[in-house]
Amino acid sequence: MSIKIFVKAKLADFTTFRLGGACPKLISCETPEELEKVISQLKDETLPFILIGGGSNLVVSDQGLDCCVLRYVTDKPLLKREGNDVTVSGSTSLDALALFTIEQGLEGLQYTSGIPGTVGGAIVGNAGAFGKQVGDFLKSVILLSSKGERAKVGPENLGFSYRNSNLKERDAIVVSATFALKPGNKEKLLGERKDILNVRKEKHPDLSKEPCAGSFFRNIEPTSKAEKRQATGYFLEQAGGKDLKHGGAYIYSKHANIIIKGKDCTSQDVLELSKKMAALAKEKFNLDLVREVRFVGKFAGNVKNPKELIW
Ligand SMILES: Cc1cc2nc3c(=O)[nH]c(=O)nc-3n(C[C@H](O)[C@H](O)[C@H](O)COP(=O)(O)OP(=O)(O)OC[C@H]3O[C@@H](n4cnc5c(N)ncnc54)[C@H](O)[C@@H]3O)c2cc1C
């Protein structure tokens, strides 16, 4: 049994941004069975809860959270192949899933190599890279509500769009998922993975030295079907965004759409810097940036889209 309870846990210890105050209780579980057990106990408690995965897409308030946090992450991948389908727990890391499918000679998820976080978090945010996203290959998911009700649903019920799904607004935890893949050439897929990991290493910060949550804003929507989605980082860089700072928050030197936690940085600094980035994109290019990263908890001043404030 690997259920662990941390009292007065600091969220900074459970997010890649290394930011966020304490919550009264953090319960960590790894398997679908443990998750269901914890939910069956939490559903009768008065203290509400939120669920996190790898914490790689979150900015948690400096003031901490007034609720219990349930963390669904495992470092022992829970994966099973049946034909060309692969079933995986929501707690398994997305990169472990990518590597498993490649080693099995299955094509489709190699593009997700190196993306931090869990399979559950990736499905909620329809994570992806190089024009491919996890929703493209999903066959079904097992969902669990905060009341402990189970449901199996297909991707047509999840409202997938670019970096989005309707799970962001639903009371539903991704317990496990099945992906439908195609047979591929293992050696070719391993080569693709190596190239992708090299590109990511070159473009992304080293999280142990420059904590962050990846790209802060979504890329720009095309205005017609003839156009491709354009990189927000490009526009921010053209506008001079790399020089922006607020308190201890600054912009990554190689990518103008990534905020880094510097010395004495607070979550509020990150919010303020993101407002400056959005204002710059509006002023120079009349672009309305949409956040990809989710804010959790209380912040001074308003967060533009309340749906992004998950607690
Ligand atoms: C260096 C870096 C690079 C990145 N590169 C990319 C990239 O190339 N492409 C990309 O798409 N993203 C990228 N990201 C962002 C991030 O990795 C993804 O958004 C990831 O899928 C988030 O997963 P997570 O488990 O960390 O989710 P968390 O950050 O823990 O949570 C995010 C949201 O998902 C919900 N959630 C988490 N697990 C579950 C579950 N099992 N069931 C229901 N809800 C759940 C949470 O409640 C929350 O609302 C990057 C981040 C970093 C730090």
C-alpha cells in the first residue's frame, strides 16, 4: 500500500514551478485501487479536495490552499498492451507511456516524449507537441467522480481541442486510459524519440535550475483553415517580451513564452509578469493571449478567465 498522508504539506514541494504555500493535508496515491479507496473516504469529509498530478502545469497561491490535495502519481508505470491498444493508469508519467509504446513498436505517442506530468494531467489538458496531441490517439478513459461514481467514456465525450478538454470543468478524475495505436518500426520510433528529447533539451529550461510550468500561454489560434497555429513565444519575443520581469519572476532566455521562478519569486510575481506579457501582446499585435498554465488558490487582483482558477 503506497497511500501517504502529509500534514501541512507545502505545494512548492509538489509542483515543477516550486511555488505554493501549504494545504492542511496532502494525500498521495499511486494505483487506481488506492485512488478509489481514498475517494471513498474523502467523499464523506467536510474538507473539500482538489486533485493534482505531476504539478507541471500549475501556479499555486503563496497563501496555500484551504482544502485537501489528492496527488495521483506513480514512478512505477502501470501499463498493459492488448493488440495495438495500450491501457495505462492516470498516475503513470506521460513520458513512461511514450517510451513503453515505442519499445512495443507502436506508433502515435512518440511525439509526447519528454513532456512532464502524468497521463491524467495530459488528457485533461490535451497535452502534445509537434502538432500531435494525446486526444488524437485516445480510445477510452475510466473516470471517477468525487462521489466515487465510475464511468467509461470515449474521446467524443471529452470535448478535445487544442490544449483543452471539457474535463477542466467536470467533476471527473482520470483513473486510467486506453490508447489505440498503429504498428510501427521500433528502431525508427526510438530515433524519433532521441531527436525529440534533444530538441526539448535545447529549447526547455533545466527544471532543477530554472523552475517553471512550460509554455505559459497557448499558441495563437489560426484565423482561417489555411493557416497554422502560430507560436506565442515568437510574438512575445518580437515585442521585446524577453526583457520583462516582475519581482523574482523573469522570462527564459531561449523562449519568450516561459516564465522562470528566480530568486525570492512568489506566485503573485508570476501572475503579475503574465499580465505584463498579455498586455504587451495586446499592445503590439492586438493579440488576446489565453493561459495554458492553471492558477490555483487566492491571488491579489483578478485572474482574467475564472475557469483557469481551479480552486
Ligand atoms: C519544462 C516543461 C515543458 C512542458 N512542455 C509541454 C509540451 O510540450 N506540451 C504540453 O502540452 N505541455 C507541456 N508542459 C505542461 C505540462 O507538462 C502538461 O500540461 C502536463 O500534461 C500536465 O500534467 P500534470 O500531471 O503535471 O498535471 P498537473 O499540473 O498536476 O494538473 C493540471 C490539471 O490537470 C488536472 N489533473 C491532473 N491529473 C488528473 C487526473 N488524473 N484526473 C483529472 N484531472 C487531473 C489537475 O486538476 C489540473 O487541473 C510542459 C511543462 C514543463 C514544466
